[in-house]
Amino acid sequence: SAVISQKPSRDICQRGTSLTIQCQVDSQVTMMFWYRQQPGQSLTLIATANQGSEATYESGFVIDKFPISRPNLTFSTLTVSNMSPEDSSIYLCSVRGRPNSYEQYFGPGTRLTVT
Amino acid sequence: GENVEQHPSTLSVQEGDSAVIKCTYSDSASNYFPWYKQELGKRPQLIIDIRSNVGEKKDQRIAVTLNKTAKHFSLHITETQPEDSAVYFCAATFGNEKLTFGTGTRLTIIP
């Protein structure tokens, strides 16, 4: 499976500021996703990061709040903008590697606390 | 869209006994069903998956069964050990569509 890293691993931010989370994969992958996981909850898909084009957002998530970039097949960023305490959560990058392989793997996550 | 229900939400079993977690899905077109294990503070880890062209798959102490007619699939863990304690998530999807996750099962193995 691909090796996925995220930076930062955790951060404490003040409300009203923005944080950009980076996801790096050690090999080219076909699909990259961003998830949010609240404590004790399941995984909620924020968006699919599309290489070279705008991300595809799920209901309840908008580009102005969660801008996403994917400049190539190994890297993506998620920005959490104008943060409020409700944005405190774990943000996870996830990838699918090979074409015709449905296996999906997760990065280690970024624990965000907004004060 | 797809909807996945997972039961039970919590499960406690004696060490050495078996554990079974069940999921049902709504979209009959779904053809891929992975299971993830998430230990406290760690990332979800893919532990086993099954495609709709098979009814059962085993990997050592874990197995997954799929009933396409009833639209449900189950995770079976035999000879449970303390390190099996974790939250388990099922998921379903069709092809390269997005995964839809269940709500999770917190499994506790009692020594």
C-alpha cells in the first residue's frame, strides 16, 4: 500500500484564522479524498480532490470554507478557512492507488483544535 | 445514494470467543465492501475487503461474508485477543465511487 504522510499532525488555532493541511503520498495515486472525523464518530467525506481541476464537494461542504488543491498525483492540500470551534476535529487524507483497485488507505490524520 | 447501517454499536466479548459485526446496505449496485479497524488515536486501517463476486473471504482469524440477496455483509473475528479491541467500520461502494461508511462498532475484548 502507499505510504501517506500529513502535515501538521496536530495544531491549535485561534478562531477566524486558517490552516492548510498537506497530504503527501510516496507514489502516484488515482484518487485522493479528504475526510473529517469528529470524536467518537464515523468518517465524513468532505471532498474528492481532483488533479488539475476543482474538487468535488459533498453536501454540507463548500469550497470557500474548505479550499482544496491537487497539483499532481502525489500531493494535495486542504485548507480550513475562517475557523470556529466547531471545526475542531481530525482531518484525514485518503487515497486509492492503482486503477481498477478499490482499496483505499488513510493518512495518519491532523488533529485540529480551534480555540 | 448508498446508505450503510452497522450493528451493534458496542460489543464486548471474552478473550478467545468470537465477535460478529453486521452491516446492511441499500444500493444493490454496490460491489465492494471493505472493513477498517481504528485503534484509539490511530488512522483507520484496511483489514479485509470483499467484492460482490464472492460470498466469503478469510484472512487468518478474520473473515467477511456477503449476502447480496439480503444486502448485508458481516465481519467475523475468531479467537479474539486483547489487540482486537478497537472501533471497526464497514463501508460499501460501487466501482470507483466514494465509500459510504457505517457508524462504527466499538469492540472490547475482556481478558
